[in-house]
Amino acid sequence: MIYFTGAGPGAEDLITVRGMRLIEEADIIIYAGSLVNPNLLKYAKKEPEIYNSAYMTLEEVTDIMIKADAKGKDVVRLHTGDQSIYGAIREQMDILDRAGVRYESCPGVSACFGAAAGLNMEYTLPDVTQTLIITRMEGITAVPERESIEKLSAHKASMAVYLSAGMIRNLSERLMAGGYAADTPAAIVYKATFPDEKKIVCTVGELYEKAREHDIRKTAVVLIGDAIAHRNYERSKLYDPSFETGYRKADRKG
């Protein structure tokens, strides 16, 4: 069986319990060495075969999976964060489907949630925004025109931008062209939850200056939106005494 497993954002103890157990039981581990914390490999208990996919092609990765499955071996394909976001897993699964190889997915914690935890922030503050947009700038991989930074910025929702730290000047300009004011709160979180994590809170207009000041060019998620400042929000109705739920009667006093 092949297990596509989210490694979490960086810290070795932020993998799920299920993911940790899959690593412990794996015969073969193929991990995304460019981003996955190698300390996660210490959970391996059976001295499995280990491959770093940073040096491999898609065909090389899936060839190992197919041959391992034919021998009845379990493979953990360890992706950074949660593999459903920029994990390039579907193309692997399609090859496995054609080969008749079974697989399952184990979710992980994505970098934008690790970054939010580091800032003690909530993306969805009542009366500020109830939407989080996860996106990226176009690079080698294109982005559909309907999902351009300018068009997404028009919503003025919370936004987490991946894989774009090296284009942050362009990102800042396009965010403002799309609708965010220059003084909109923003943050750059470098290597979220890793020991060498950096957190820079600034504004959209300051993104390039702050990235250059701290020499951040890659491995960072950029957050944008008024929720970062956690001001001018309404109290949640869920815990309001006057709001009745299936578990609690409303307090009608006063």
C-alpha cells in the first residue's frame, strides 16, 4: 500500500499521530527533501529504504512505488504540509491507478496554519472576513487568469500566498492594484514552525522592503488581510449568552 502523508509545516512534532505511525511502519519512505524536516525520519523504526524525491523525477518516484507494491511492501510518500495543497499528488495517483496500485491519503498541517499559529491569529474574524484564499503567483507552473492576484485581491479577504517569496515586489504591487490598500496588514512567515522561523508583521506596501531587509527569498508564506491586525471584529455569536444553541439555552435576562 502507498500512503500519501502530510509531514506538517516543519516542526517534527506537528505531524499527525496517524502520519507518525505510518512512518514507523513503513518499509520505504520517499520524502520531499527540499522542504520536509529530515528529523521526521527518526520516527522510522524498521530502518526502511529512504529516498529523497528532490533528486528524482515523477517516473522514478512512481517506479519505486509500483515495484514495492508488487513485493507487498508499504510505502510512505511524505509531502510537506498537507499534500492536497501544491503537493503534485494527483499525477502520481494517476500513474498508480493505471498500474493497479492501491493508495490512501493521510492529511497534514499546511504552512498557512503553522504561520497563523506562530502569529496567534484567526483568519476568519466576524465582521472582518469569513474567507481564506490560498493561492500562489504564477511561475514555471501557470495560474488560471481568472485566479490572478488582482482578481482575488478584489475580495479583500484573508489571503495566504505560497511559493511567491522570490517575487514579493511584484506580489505587493499586484495586491494593491487588485484592491488591498498599501496599509493593509500583512506578514511574511519564513519556515513556519521550524526552529529558525522568522515572522515579520508589516503592511502590503512594506512587503518588499521587509523581505529584503531580512533576506527572505524563498520558503515563506505571505499573509494578507485585516484579520492579521485582529481589530474591529465582532464577538462570535456561538459563545454569546444571548445566542441559543442545541447545547445551551439563551440567557434572556436584561
